[in-house]
Amino acid sequence: MKKSDLYREYARVIDMCEGTGLEQFDCMKYMGCIYRDHNGSRNPSFDRPASEFSFALAIVEGKPVFEGDVLYFDGTCVAADIFVHRATADCIVDQKGDCWSIDKLHWTPPKPKTITVTIPYDAAKEFSVQTFWNNQFIAIQNAINEAMK
């Protein structure tokens, strides 16, 4: 990245942050730290190597998203961890090249869903299921004991 590329990225970040409640400095890192946290200054100076700067790729839930961040997709039937690689105007692209809609991404993983299944009580079936699981437990316990010898 050339120095002129830094200014173009900075201008992109200014536009991206507009109207979000974030300032452009929130979406810019220098050597891995949010820019203003690094040197206490609110004025960007691109007098350091370009490789030491990084810029947010998108904003999700009011927070800047940088390359390498992990986001979570909560679709109808799918929950996935997304390792951010790059972004387009409306999606985050992971390292495999899959595009995930920004409006369906979250910073926190989805809560597990609990399904309750009611089965009519049948003592004979309960006994056979219990016996099966007891036998499985005993088999696993025996295998562990053998491995420990």
C-alpha cells in the first residue's frame, strides 16, 4: 500500500462512519491499536510505513469490523462463525470467499435453541432406553480404564 492509498482508505472510512455515531478514528488502527489510543492524538499522520495502519472494513451493530475479527451469522437454520477477510458494500467475505449479509451478522454468538419433545410414557421403552445408555456408559468407562493401564 502506498501513502496515497492510506489517504484514500481514510476518506472511505470517513464516509463509512458518517451518521453512525462513530468517528473515523474509531475505524482506524495503528500497529493493532485504535489510532487515538496509540499516540493520544486525534490527527492522523501517515508518516509511518503503510503496513502499520489498518482500516475498518464495515460497521456491524455500531462497531467497526477489522480484518481478522470474528462475527456470527444467525440465519434461519444456520449459525456460523465468520472470520472476516474483506468486505463489499453489503456483505462480509470470509477466508473461503463466502459472502455473508452484513445485516444478519452479530458480535455475539446466537443463543442455543432448546427444543422440548414430549414422548408418551411407556415404562418398558424407558427401561430399554435406560439399559442401552447404561451399557454405553459402561463400555466407555471400560475403554478408559483399559487405556489407563
